[in-house]
Amino acid sequence: MTAGLVGRRRPAAPLTAPRGAPSPGPAVWPGSPEPLGARVCRGPGGVPGTNFALWAGGAEAVELCLFDADGAETRCPLTEPTHGVWHGFVPGVLPGRRYGYRVHGRWDPWTGARWNPAKLLLDPYARAVDGEFALPAEVYGHVRDWPQQHVADTVRDDRDSAPYVPKGVVVGHEAQDGPPDEWTHDHRPKTPWAESVIYELHVRGFTMRHPGVPPELRGTYAGLAHPAAIEHLTRLGVTAVELLPVHQFAHEDHLLRRGLRNYWGYNSIGYFAPHGAYAAGGTRGQQVGEFRRMVRALHAAGIEVILDVVYNHTAEAGELGPTLSLRGIDNRGYYRLQQDPRRYADFTGCGNTLQAVQPHVLRLITDSLRYWVTEMGVDGFRFDLASALARSAHGVDMLSPFLAVIAQDPVLRRVKLIAEPWDVGSGGYQVGAFPPLWAEWNDRYRDAVRDFWRGALPDVRDLGYRLSGSSDLYAWSGRRPYASVNFTTAHDGFTLRDLVSYERKHNEANGEGNRDGTQDNRSWNCGAEGETDDARVRAVRRRQLRNLLSTLLLSTGVPMLVAGDELGRTQGGNNNAYCQDNETGWIDWSLLEDPGWRALTDLTARLIRLRRVHPVLRRPAFFSGRARLPDGLRDLAWFAPHGTEMAESDWYAPTTALGVYLSGSDLPQRDPRGAPVTDDSFLLLLHAGPEPLSFTLPGPPWAFGYELLLDTAREDQDTAPGTHHPAGAPIELPERSVLLLRALAATDLRQKTE
């Protein structure tokens, strides 16, 4: 190592003249190390104020920085460290006051130490954040423009970052609509997993163009709570919304330099704070109450709220990223570092990975989760890149501290838990491996269904598992079919309309030379790339949309829809619209003026209604393929086009069609009073081929006749139901179509003839 590099391991001299000395702080009383964060309370003698507590285990000193309405800073040293928690009670500090921290310690990036008191740090427990992050050079702990870029991150930047970063806000019960025990008029829907239909949406994008939402509320929590927004959700019949990240997040520097913003929000920096830009009523704590009122409005409509959460990494990125919070508090304590501790272990593709095996990091995550459940009213979480959280010292571990803590927590084990069961590191793909209590995004379902409808499946073995709940993935660990969150599209990737309109991504607007986004789209454009006036192509596309939606909503498992797919939303072929906070990423509600797209919305609602009415379509237990009663039918049977049950060889043969018989005569479930649950039986026919196909309907004992309920070859489903077909006779399956038929017993036929 050269002498020059050794010299940079010590604090550098200030590069600019220091700011004027901050105002002397008020008296700081010892306070308490519990709870972490800023808590409005009364001190000795009943004096009102706020207790501040920050875990900064390796720090040498901590300063609380208070800001008045004009931005003037007052520094208050916290001189009471207890087990790594620096704390103090400040009399007279009341709700609405803004604050941050400056943390002192060694600057030695070569050993992972990156303390820099020139950088104002956001409290990781801040309940609200005022302002947005700009990312000028002053916000970086190192000298960003150091001539020798390969060592730039080792040279400390002593310029003050306070003017360029948002501040935490002290929040009291007034901003939250009262303490949790006073929030008694909220009633959680508590929808059973097997009855759930999830709707993934973006708080901002859902209402930005909604004509029924007042302009001043569009793109906000209040906008999503508006009756016009909720009416669409209740009309569809979805049971839960899964909100893209609403934790306070920051925009990446490379996007800001291109005039773009992080739209999706997978760049968290405040795990307790609702993202301030989504608040209509202000960011001095008002966003907390506004978020809670949104949750309350959704609950009143029978809709649960699931948050997409990003605890695997933060917005501070890698060693060349900004110093906003955790890096400056205790870099080595919060982040996974490589053997060279100057570098970060990156299992997320975002520059860093939280060290979820450390007790204080686990506490941060679980305290945050409990807060959103108990005080903000949410009903569950979808964990982005969950495998990164389950990593221990030697890889992904299903006995990891994170999963163990969740399993025993009396609050968290009772809410809905969904894993995105992969990360970008070695061994990170863990679909089917998460323990009981957890559901998973099932990308194998997505791939099999997409491949079937584009004619790319070599056989239907995999499709059979996916349609029936993916028992090959989840039954071995004692989980149920609802462990599989089935989806054909998600926020990342093509929309459903784009899936049948584009075979190549078109991400030029992202400014990355179309290099971003996956190449593995498994899409078919139906004969033309992008929008077209060709009536034949347009008709095929709309039929394919009906096929994909019908397959999803008639499969066993928990279906997840993406907001706007039901009305034909397009992103113009962009399969990675993470930075498109504009009409590309927002829902275009004017599509409902088109009768064809309105019919697609009606079909979606009709399919969800079928799931709700018929328990055989939402089984809580896996099929056995056997009869439960000696004289009964098997609960599941598979049929080939010639009308007989599929033989072993049929599963390995190329085919474009199959039939699924779902028996409702003896379901493995009981009603709340213990009585057996029975239902109609159904025959689901899927045909992905380009030509019509004759399919012989199974005869007795499976059915004595069939009633057609759904035919995706028809745009208007009102013309389909009611048609009867004799058992054992052929029926013509239109090309690329789904038919759902109700199996009729002999008594049904007698009643119809009388």
C-alpha cells in the first residue's frame, strides 16, 4: 500500500469553511433508552417534551440536531449511552419539531468505519419525514469528485449536508388520529388466505388520472381513500390491496441527473415513515394520520392492506453512495460487508444488504413491522427479495434469525406474510422453500401459464401442478395451496396488455439504452409488435387477455392482479417502468370508455365473483386425486380431448388442450358450525392452439350434462351462460379459448325438463 493511501485512512481536513456555529441547545435530561426513536411524553415533574433514543453502537458521540421553522439548527449532545443506545429527554420539544442526528466516530473506510459528523442523519425510527433528498456532493460522506476515483470513497467530505437532506418529524397522537387503543372504530376484514384476491397497486399511479378523484387528492393516500377509487375495488371484488413501497424512500442520483425519479419506491430510507410525497395534507406529521384514514376507509369496504416492504437494502447504495442514515450511524453494525470491509456485500443488486442477523438490525425490522400493524392498521406484508433477509453467514437459511423471530412474534405471526423468494446472490432462488406461515410469489406459475398461452410449453406436466395449487412446491412442508400467490404479471415486467402486444422490451425512456429490464418476457405479440390497426391481431390479443385472466382466477391458490390489467393498461412495451412517474406508469381510466376494455373489467369481476361463490375454486387444502367417500368421485381429474382421463403418456405428449374436473361433492372443509361444505362440480377446458378443436365432454359418473358458464371466445360474456351440452358428446373449443362448464347431475336434468 502506498503512503498516500495510508494517509487517507484518517480524517481529512475540511474542504470548505465550516458554517457558523449552531445555536446552543436546551438542557438535555438523561431520558430513557426505550423506546427507540422520538417519543412525545412527560418528563420529571410532568414537564412536556420528547425523549430521543438512537442505537449507534460504535459511535464516540451523538448530537441531536433540532431545527426551527426557519431551518436554524440547534445541537444537543446526548451524553447517556446505554448498551449502545444514546438517549436524552428534551423539555419543550413538541409534535411537529424537525430533527436529525450527527454521529461522531472514526473515519476509516478500510475497516468499514464511516462516521462523519458533517452529515446530518435521518433517525431510522422517525415516524414522519419532511422534505425530499437531493443528492449534491455535500450529501456524500466521501469526496465524490476526488481525482483518483478508485479511492474516492476513502477521502472524507467535511461539508455540511443539513441544507440538502430532509429531517425527521416528532409525531404525537394528534397526527395519528389518537393512540392505537383509541382507534377502535376500525374493523380489520381478516379475510382467510384461501378467500383472498390480491390487487397490486401504486398509491400515486392508481389515482393520478382518475376523473372521480378531486385533482388536489390525486396521487395521495387521501386519493386512494376517496369513494371513487374504492368503488372500483369493490366493483371488482378484490379482498386486499398490495401497495408498492410506501416507506419513505429516496431517488437515485443517476435518475435525478436524467430528470427522472424513482417511481416504484424500492429505495427505502425510513422504515417507520409513510412516504411524504403521497400525502395531500402536509409532511409535518400529517401524513401519518392521512395514511391511517386511508387504511380505515379500505377496511370499511372490506379490503385488507398489504405493504410491499424493502428491508433487504437501503437508499445508501454501495461505498460510492450517499450518507443519509444507517451508514453514518454505524456502517459496520447495519450492513453486510465483504472480507474487504471497505466494500459491501450486495445480494440485492442495489449496492448494499442489511445485516439481518444482527440483533439491533432485527429489532429495527421487527419494530417497524409491528408499528405498521399495531399503530397504522395494516394487515400484512410482501417482503421484497426475502431471501436476502434469510441469509446467515453461509447462505440462505430457513432457520435464520429473521425467520425465527417472525415465527415466534405474537403480532407478526398473525398477519399475512408473503415472500418474494429470491435475491440476486448465489443460492438465492428459494421458491417453495420458505417455512409455514409464509406465502410466496410463485414465478413458476407465471412462467408456465405464459408459456402455455403462447404455445411454448413442450407438455402440460408443469401446468397441471400450477393450476392445482403447486403441491410439488408447497405440500412437502405442510403448507396449503394458498402458500402459492399466483400471478401472470407484476409491477416489474410487461403489463397484461403489453404481454400480448410486445415480444421485445421498449425501455428507451428510462435513459439506459434499453439495457435495463429482463429479456425473458415469455410474451407473444399476436402477429405485430406494439399497437396496431389490424383488426384480426387486436381480436386475438383481447381473447388472450381473457384467457390469461380466466386461467389466473380459476386456478387453485391465491390470485394476484396488477392494477389496470383488468382494463387494458399499457406501458408502451416498457417492462421496467420503475422511473416512469408519468402517464406511462399511471393508470389511464379513460380506457373504460371503450366497450371492449369495459367488458374485460366486467369479466374480471365476474371471475372473482365465481371464486367467492364457489368454494371448490378456492380450496384450502390440496387435491388428493382420490375419492373421499367409497361411492364418490375423485376430487380432481384430468381429461384429454378424446374425453377419457389423461394417461401417464399424455402428460409427456405435446398438446394444446386439457380439461380439469373439479369435484365439489365432498370438499375437505367445514363451515363455522362444523357442517360439511359441498359445491357444484366444474369442468375447466383450456385450448391454446390456433385452430378449433373437438373435445369430448366426460360422461357419467362425472356428469350427466354440462351448463356453459364462461367462453373466452366471446367478448360479451352475457351471451355465453346457460347453454347446455350433453355428457359424452363432443364440443367444439374455439381456437385459443377457455371454457368453464358446470357439471349437471341427473336431478339437474330432470328439473330442467319438468
